[in-house]
Amino acid sequence: MNIKILTVTFSLFFSSLYAAGTDSGDSAKTNYGKDYKSAIKLIRSKDYDKAIRKLKTLITASSTDFTRADVYNELGFAYRKSDDFDNAAKYYKKALDLDPEHLGAIEYQGEMYVDLGQKDNALSNLELLKTLVGENNSYYKELNNYISNN
């Protein structure tokens, strides 16, 4: 009898722990995904300061909706559009340190190089995109257009 009570007690205890962890994790992921999408909307509306603040809250987030490299890339973009090239460079580097083949970071970093007058570096990024995805890929085309038009 004591063993049955003990077994049921442990079973209830562990199942309640598992259920609490699942609920909290799922809602956190959903909120992080919404926060990331909200930050992207802020970037699209050119509200870079608010986007930067929101993205910084996501640096340590764990989500299936985005990677840490995605967050760093978007931070780099928002800083670049705010004319803060030091922080832009720092966050593009962080994105590429985590994911050396992050296509968005390679493209945006290349655009930053153009903005800084570093065409050779931009062309290196363009060549890397060509190697990774070819000339018909949108990332390659965007950077190629940016280089050609600036």
C-alpha cells in the first residue's frame, strides 16, 4: 500500500512539473516570435530606436521563430539605418560569427561596406553570396543592385 501511494505521489509530482514547464515554454516562444515580428515591423516603419530596444530583449531568447544570428543581423540593419556604423558592424560580425553563411547578414554587411565607401569589401560579400546561392538568388541580386546604384 505504501509503495502505491508513493508511486502515485511521485507520478503526480513529476507530471505537474512537466506540465508547468511546457506551458511556460510554449507561451514564451510565442511571445518571443511576436516580439521579433513586432521589431521587424518597427524596422519597416523606420522606427529604428524602438526596434533596437525590442531586438536587444531577444538576444538571449530561445525561439523556433528566429535565431540569435537573425536578431544580430536585424540589430545591425537598424543601427546602420540609424547611421551608427560601429554598432552595425559589431552586430553583423556577431551574426556571422554564429552563422558564417547567414545570407541576410552577408548582404546587409555588404550594403554597409558600400555606405562606408569600402567597395572591395562589398564585392567580397557579393562573391561569397554568389558562391553560396548563385547569381539568381534575391540576396545576391539585392546586394549587386545596391553596389551598382551607389
